[in-house]
Amino acid sequence: MIELRTPAQIEQMRPAGRFVGEVLTALAAKAAVGVNLLELDELAHQMIRDRGAESCYIDYHPSFGASPFGKVLCTSVNDAVLHGLPHDYALEDGDLLSVDFAASVDGWVADSALSVVVGTPRQEDLDLIEVTGRALDAAIAQAQPGNRLGDISAAIGDVARAAGLGINLQFGGHGVGRTMHGEPHVPNDGRAGRGLKLRPGLVLALEPWFLHTTDEIYTDEDGWTLRSQDGSRGAHMEHTVAITADGPLVLTERAA
Ligand code: MG
């Protein structure tokens, strides 16, 4: 079922969005050569406790997961791109790190992700992150009342294709509200002018993710982490966006 939120409910979602943005800002600032993924998870966990928020991940156990997730953060490094289970690994120079974080504040969920390079970057990794961010911006620009869901999907796909990147349709965006994953599913490619009509009150997590040279992934033996089939690196950018009568409102906007 697709649920629409009132303007008052969207206002109530702002603290969750602000908190998730603050956590990602703190994680991006902490991520550096030598920092362990478990330290990043612990930082996010401490911020959850301090805020009185609730993790959306720690007890998460969907059909595709091997067991309850057990951590509050997804940390995906290099050829890992989604659902990375934090483990005992110290970041190395040039690593491409994607962090995905969702939490509930006052009963409302926000979900957001970003990618960064720690230490000395490879130009191709910076380019991949830039394209992924541009796809997210293009998607947000289409999150307008009267548009169709396919306009958002097509905007993401167009950016990827123009950059010569493949697109995987297994995992994409989703509705967000009282829980992390609601309808509709938002594929990262589609046909403009098709699909659900976008109305004020629809709140979506939009999340393009791309790999350098493949669109195929496999699940790591940890049962969660999704890695590229060919070992190429991935990037992932996500915001929670409310469609309002005035246009898109990015709830998880981070301070610059
Ligand atoms: Mg997310």
C-alpha cells in the first residue's frame, strides 16, 4: 500500500532526516586511513543512543538476509556496494567507502547514504561518486507532483547511460515512513511518463548505486554484503525526499 503523508506529518519527519544527515556527516568526517569499520558502526550506535533514536538495521532480517543484521550501519568498501556488514577491517589508503544509515526518530524513519574515498583517491573513483551524486540530483529534480515514478527512474538511468555505466535493477529506492521499506519500489532505470503518478505526501528514499564495469553482484559469504561480480568498485548515494506541493523536500540534507 502506498501511503501519503500530510504536511504536518512531513514536518514530523524532519528530525529523523536531520539526525540521519548528522550521523552521515560525522561518519564521513571520521572515515580515514586506519579507522576500523567497527569504529564507524560504534560511532553511529553511540549517536543513536545519545539521540534516543532507534536503529532500523540492527534487528533487520529480510528474506534475503542470512540472520538479523546486528549492526546499525552498512559499510561497503571497494567492490562491495550495498548492505556491507561492518567487520574488523581498518580502512586503507585509497579505499572507496559507502555508508548507508537509517534510523527512526519520534516514530519516523529517514534513510540516506554517501560514498567517500579515504586517503589518496583514484580519479576513476571520484568520477564514479560524482556521477552517482548527479544521478541522485537528477532523480530529486523529478520528484514533483504530477510527474510519474518513471520520470525519477529514467532520470537516474539517463545519467548512468551517459556515463557508460550499467544499471542493476535488483535493488533501488523505496517508500519511507513509519518503517524503512515501503511501497513503491523505485527502480534505478525506467521509462519517463510511466508508472505511479507522484502526489504531495509521497516520501521516497532515492538511491542510485553504480559499479565501474558491471551491473552484476553477488552476496559475500557473510550473507549480507553485495559485491560486484567483476571486482570493480561501486558508489551509492541516497536521500529521503518528500514530494510536497512546492516540489521535492530533501529531508536528509546535510550541512555543507
Ligand atoms: Mg539506505
